[in-house]
Amino acid sequence: MDFDQILKQWENSCNNNSSNKKSKKREDKSREDLTMKSLLEMYPPDEDSLNQYTPKPTERQKRRNYRRMKPQETLDLHGYTLMSAIIELEDFLNRCKKRRIEKILIIHGKGLHSPDGDSILRKGIIDKLKTLNFIGEIGHPSEKEGGAGATWAVLKY
């Protein structure tokens, strides 16, 4: 193979590549011409997908979801006096509100070491939570999460 043949072969390959580049540019331009409107005209959505919507959960479903939801923050008040526990609770609730926490767990103990055998903290904590307007639902978790020795609350926003 002499130099002239090699040169002709190379020129032919260059011409083929340039034509490929032009066709690629045409493809890119045709892709740009595709808009959402043209796609919807070519492929209209079926009627089922147009009528489909997700209903908002009812209040009952929201409450059920909050009951199942794990607490996002926990406060342990074992060993606190009632007054110091309420102060600590208020600080904790303010921090949770700033962070937009939805569900909290307050561990107050079952009161087994109290003189009358009933938890002083439990009654005081629940009473305090009931007076606050940004507390929604209040309840006791399952036994494995604290049972009667803890109280969960949902914060409203």
C-alpha cells in the first residue's frame, strides 16, 4: 500500500466521521424540539392516571399513625423532684419545638420507690402536658418501651 492509497483511505474515513457528526447534531436538535407538550400529544396519559389522587389521612388515621410512630426524642426524669422535673420538661419541650419534633417520650418511672407507691412525677408531668396548648395527644407506650413508667406526647404545629 503506497502513501496515496493511505491518504485516500484516511480522507474517506474523515468524511464519514464528519457526516456522523452532522447526523448527531441533527439528533440533538430533534431532541431539543421535544417538549412536554409534544410528548403529551404523542403519548397521552390514560384516564386512570388522570383521576388518581391520594386522599388526605383522616384525623383517626393520623392519631393511629402517631401511636405507632417511635418517639423522636426522649427525656429521662428518674431521680428528679417534681419542681426540677417540670423545669427540665419545659426546657426539653422548647428545644423540641425549635427542632419541630413531632413525638417525644418522657420517662418518669413507675413510682415503685415512692412512699405511697404511685409515681408523683407521672401525675405532675401529665398535668403539665395537659395545660400546654401545643401538646396534642398524650399516652403511655407499650411495656417494652416503658409502659406505665413513661409518657409519650405529640407536639402540634
